[in-house]
Amino acid sequence: MIEQERCEEVTIEQKAYPGKHSEKGKEEAKKTEEDIMQKAKKQKEKMEERKKKQEKEKKEKKLKDKKPTSKKNIKDKSEL
């Protein structure tokens, strides 16, 4: 019903829903679209931060695995 071009507003159980082609409906749609874009941007930023953190942890682990902890460990490894 609210999809119709000539529908300004529909009220159901005392709650008003603006028609999609009314000025109020267009404003709401634009606001909703902006909110969605902002949420998507924040989500993308969080994903990028997680990815960077994981890469950093992976590099640190590789460096830690490459470094011998003591001379005793070096001898033990060479004996194998």
C-alpha cells in the first residue's frame, strides 16, 4: 500500500508509515540508506583492523619460532 505513488501515509495500530513517494518517505529512505552506508563503512574498518592484527600476530609468531631460546636448545636440535 505504501508503495503506491499517491499514498502519503498509512496508519496501522496508531503508528504512521509514510508512503515511499511522499516527501517524508523519501527523507526516511535517504536517512536509512545513509545509516546503512555508515554501518557498512564501520564494519569494513573493523574487518581491516582485525586483519592487520592477525597479520601482525602471525609475523611475531614466525619471528619467535625462528629465534632459538637458548644455546642448550640449539645443541638439542643439532643432535637430532
